Amino acid sequence: MNMSRLLRKLKPGKGAVIAVPYFWLLLFFLVPFFIVLKISFAEQDLAIPPFTSLLQVEDGVLQSLTLYFGNFHFIFTDGLYAATYLSSLKVAFFTTVMCLLLGYPIAYAIARADPARRNVLLMLVMLPFWTSFLLRVYAWMGLLNETGLINNFLMSIGLISEPLHLFHNDFSLYLVMVYAYLPFMILPLFSHLVKMDMRLLEAAADLGAGPIKAFLTITLPLSKNGIIAGSMMVFIPAVGEFVIPELVGGTDTLMIGKVLWNEFFDNNNWPMASAVAIIMVLMLIVPIALLHRYETRELEGKGNA
Amino acid sequence: MVETVKQAAASAQGAPYLRIANVVKKFGDTTAVDGVDLDIRKNEIFALLGSSGCGKSTLLRMLAGMERPTSGKIILDGEDITALAPYDRPINMMFQSYALFPHMSVADNIAFGLKQDKMPKGEIDARVAEMLDLVQMRKYANRKPYQLSGGQQQRVALARSLAKRPKLLLLDEPLGALDKKLRQQTQLELVNTLEQVGVTCIMVTHDQEEAMTMATRIGIMSEGQLLQIGSPAEIYDYPNCRFTAEFIGDTNMFAGPVVVDEPDSVEIDSPELGSRIHIDHGITGPKGMQVWASIRPEDVHLDVVPQPAGPNVARGEVHDIAYLGSFSVYHVKLASGKVVKSMVAANHWHENSITPPTWGDTVYVSWRPDMPVVLTR
């Protein structure tokens, strides 16, 4: 009774609370997106900024609006871009699958650990975030190098005579990708697994389901939203990842982040870079929309889950 | 056929269907269940009654297999099930607040246990339909649990726990999640369903009314021990200890030493009453032994005219009156400060043309010598 009255009183403030994140998204996501969208329809130009203007205005009168589709045309006709997008999706997909296979047991173990130890384990998952991301990738370079710690150690104990080729290939790419994105899989999975009602597993056992059957029929379906959330959290940023493929990936690793960098910094072709980015964003909107749908569905109904 | 003959023979010999033999459960240093012996007959509805933390839920969880007894044996229908995993026991449980699977429909919830037994699909469908009819939930077969009311969830949970035709059904606070009005209606409905199915049932509850209404026998538990086992009437009329007397119903308790110990009567000196309590049925106990006399409020007479001083009589003044419709409970404060409760029918004063006493009036409480129950512990 008191609670609901309190909530009713707060209602005018509710709009303001919601407005802040919306304003933030508008200012730092939607506005830049439209700027990039605008540039993607321009032509490269030797000017500052290095692209043509879409609008021709003379004496305050709009003379012409030029939309240049050449960038998009080039992306769709040149097979290299398609191959790069596919390769990015492939790397992101396998990174997500590996994060899921590795992260699920970890999240499960943390969720089932006794509460006193749970926080320590969660802290260990989050601890890497206290160090710079770039620094951690460089640390992997130091480990995987031909003269790195791993090779030096293996050679010094005489296990190998030639340095292992651990670096600048798919192995190092996936290793560091999974390493970097694993916490984003573990945390949403954990938050779903930890709030699961343990009596449901007791009920399943009572009705004749052994531990494996109970896991497959109860725990796994009930953590579905956690799996989806974690997978999206890994997949979406992994598609556009630049630093890891650039620093530890093979020279032949095609990633859209690298193409973006090349177009922007090496070719100084802002419109092309923008067009590449726009297509990537459109490609990611589908999984983002999926994630959003599951999140809202979870917020609604399901009061007893 | 052979099975039924064997079972009939077993019941003819009077062997219990379920035997709980000296079961102990310790969690670290605390003993949750402290040496419980209990025999349950086939098709009986047995209620374990006690306040929270008395060990009744732990005992139920040991029957379900969710806890392993520290020592003791559990034998169901001639089979020692003490060490069986929950999923290997022919026992099903209706969980407190039901534990329905939120991602499955009502029908899938009921079918879950049958699927674990690898029952053919046609048979599963038939059994699920039968169960839905039993609890009158056929219309709701495709609903999800969160789309159901509390009472409907309770019925689905019951159907799910009965679907496998368990040898023993366990009910953990079966109606605890329902509001009072719905609870009273559901009590009888639940008993009817259980009798219709003919299942042996152990329920755990802290609600004495629920236990009295539903159970054929009740076991009173306190601090891990079974204090008394009996039918609801036996437990109410002949409690064997102070805990039971005070836990079931309301009572007036007087402590004192035995001062007269005749073969057919005893007298207890009660300083609180200010006189002796005379009881015309003997107890065997040495003179001077500390005992307690329990007298139910409905057995305490209330008079406005002075009563001759003597045993079983005391003078006091009306301290409080609780009007409960068909009767009222008078709280009478004695000279010692002890408050005695007396239940008086609403029409008592009117029929005897007496003005009902009111707050502060001097009244006399008394009871027949066959009414007090003498308790030694």
C-alpha cells in the first residue's frame, strides 16, 4: 500500500530518469550514425574534410542534392568486401561458440558455488578489466612470440628444438579473441543461472530425472535468455574487432575492422570507410534487435521465473 | 496380481506400508531430526505438524531422497529406500509453493515425470488427460504456470505429483501459499482427491487446522522429535505433554506438585489458582512430583454468583472479552495474576436469564474433576 503510493508520487520523475539514457544514445549514437551515413554518400575529395558535400547551397537556396552510391556499389561488386564481411562473421561466430562452451561451465560453477566464495570467483572473472585492454593483448604477444615466454620455456626444458608457430595465425587470433570476450559471456550467463530456483531441480529429480536429464530439460532451457544475451554481447563487438586481428591475427586474416582502418587512415577515403561501417551496422542490427526482443520478453511476464 | 496378493497379505499381517526406523539427521553440530520412529499405514493421510525448524521438513526431504539420513532406515512397501536417489524412488512430492517448471505448459509439467519413465506417448497423453480431469484443469492444459492463479497452480502441482501413481505422496505445506479463505475450501477438495486416487500420503504443515481437517493421523514434532502420534481427536483430548496441549488448540495450564495421590484421584496444589486441582482419574506418580494440569477453555465454567471455595474453583475478575460470534472467550484474571480463559456460548447468558459479566466484574471459574488432563512433561 505504502509502496505503491510512493511509486505513484515518483511517477513525474520517471520520465526524466528514462530521458537521460535516451538523450545519451541520441547524442552519442544516433547523431554520429547519421554523420557517418551522410559521409558514406559522398565522394572522396582532396579537401579538408576529405569528401564532397551532398548539398549545393547558393544564396540560401538549395541548388542540388547529390547522393553518390559509388561506395556501396564498389562494396557490393568487389568480392574482397564480401569475403571480409563473411570472414568477420565467421571469426565472431566461432569466437562466440567457443566462449559459450567455455563460459557456460564457468558461469554454472560460479552460480552453484557457496555465496561466500561466489563473489571472489566473480571478482576473478572481472579482474582483467582493471588492466588496459591493449596492454593485455600486448601481454599475449609477449607470450606467443617466436622468442616469447612460452617458446623460450619449452625450448629451455628441451621439449622442442624449433620455436612453435603460435603467433600471427588463426590459433593466436581465436585464443586472444576468446580470452578477451569470455567475461562478456560469463557475466550474463551467471546472472541467469544464479537466480534459478534450485527447487525446480529437486522437483525434476523427484519426478525421475537424473542429473544430466534435469540439466538438459530444466537448467538449459531456463538459461536460454542468458545464452542469447551472452552470445550477443560477444558476437556483436567481435564482428567489428580491430585490435586483436591487427596485433595477433595472421596477415591473411580478413576482418572488417582492419578494412575500415585501411580505408580511413591509409587511403584517407572517409566515404568508403563510412560505407563499410554503415553496412556493418546494418548487419549487426538484426542480432541487436533479436537481443532486444529477448530482453523485453524477459522483463515482461515471467514474474515467477 | 501376485503383487496385490502379496500386498494384501502384508497388510493382513499388520505390517506398516512405510516404516521410518530411528532416523537421525545431523547438519554439522545441529540435530535436525533426532531419532524418529514412525509407521504409516497404506492409504493413510498422515500429517507431520510442528512449528518451523522442528525438523518436519527435513524428515520429509529424507523421505523424498533429497537428504540422506545420518543414521536409521526408511522402508517403503518392504523395500529399503534409505540410500536410493530421489529419481529412483517411487515417491513424489508436491513442493511448497509448487516448484512448477516455468518454461513448460500445464500439460508438459504433468507429463514430465511420465516422460522420464519412457512411457509411450499415447499412454502419457491419456494419463495427463486423466490427471487434468482429476484436478479440473483440462481447460488450462496449454497455459504456462505464471498464467495461473495460486489455487490453479496448487492443482497442477498436485496433478504432477500424482501422475506417476507414486506409492507415497509427500505434501510440503500444501496450502501454505494460498490465502485463508481459499485454503479452507481447498483442504476438503484436496482430501477428496487424495481419497479418490487412494494414495498413501504424508503432509507437512505448521497449520494445526489444516492437519486436523485433512489428516487421519497427526504426528506432533518439536526439536527433531515426534512427541505424540494419534488421530486429531486423540491428540486434542489426550495430549501427552505440555507442548502438544499448548500447540493444538488453546488451553489453561497450571503447574504444581502432586499433594494427594489416591488410586482413583489426585490433587495438585496450584499456587497460581490459589487452591487445589482435583482430578478424578488417577495418574501414577509419587507425591510431590511436579506435574501440569491442562484444562481447555471450553471446559471452564464461568459463574457470576459466588461459588463455594474448594478445589477446581477460583475467583477473579474479567480482564478481557473476545467476542467470536457463536461464542466468546473470557479472560479472567485471578488473584495470582494468572489469566484463565473460559469459552462461553453466545446464548448461555440469555438462556439462563443472567446479565453477561463485563470488564472488571467479579466472576468465578470452575471445572468438573474429569476435565483436567495431567501432564508429566
